[in-house]
Amino acid sequence: MASAPVDSTAFAVFDMRELDEAGFDAGLASAGDELAVVFFWGHDCFNCEIAKKAMLAKPDEIRALGLKWFHGNVYEHRELGRRFMLHGVPTWFFFHRGKRLGRATGWHGLAQFEAAVRAAREKIDAVQKKL
């Protein structure tokens, strides 16, 4: 049985840079001071395709979140799935300066994703207030 082609439109629209296990940390470092998000997905993942379509339906709202986007195919790069103890995709991890701040598992709508982004930003703000 052949794999279905991957719709990479969302990767292009949101300028998502692909990460693998070898370049993961360097890739995140390229985000600098921006809030980075890594979209973990896999080939033939129905829910991943649903998430991408939902994101593409609201591109302005997604861009307004001000994220530096990355993506990683954990079916192809299994070490990423092991490193982050993923039990399912789609999953998004939020990072700032290489530090993991939180995650969103599954696409449960834009409002829930926005709440995960807000929670990550609140963690950044809390750290900066301590400095």
C-alpha cells in the first residue's frame, strides 16, 4: 500500500523549517528571541492533515500569533518522537531560547491553540520579570 502524498502547503504558507534529529537544536537556536513552535506530524496521519487544513483556513489568525515555525516528521525521524516522548501526533511544542515551555496535543481548534501560545508567552514573561 503506497503512502498518500503529504500536503506541504501549510509548511510553505507559515514558512515552517523542517527539523530532523541532527539539526534540531541548531534549528531552534535560529529562532533567537522569538517564540518557536515545532509541529510534530507524520505521514498518513489523518489528524495531522486535518490540523494543517484548519490552520490554512485561518492563516491571518495563525500568523498573528507571531511564532517562528518548524516542523518534524516523527514517523521519518523516530528519534525526535523518542526524545520528546510523543505518543501521538499532531503535537506542537513551544520553545524559547531552546527551553521547552509547553505543548499542545491534537488540534482542538484555534482558541485552544491560542491558549497554549498565551501560556508559553506567560512563562517567558515570568522568567524575564525575575531577571
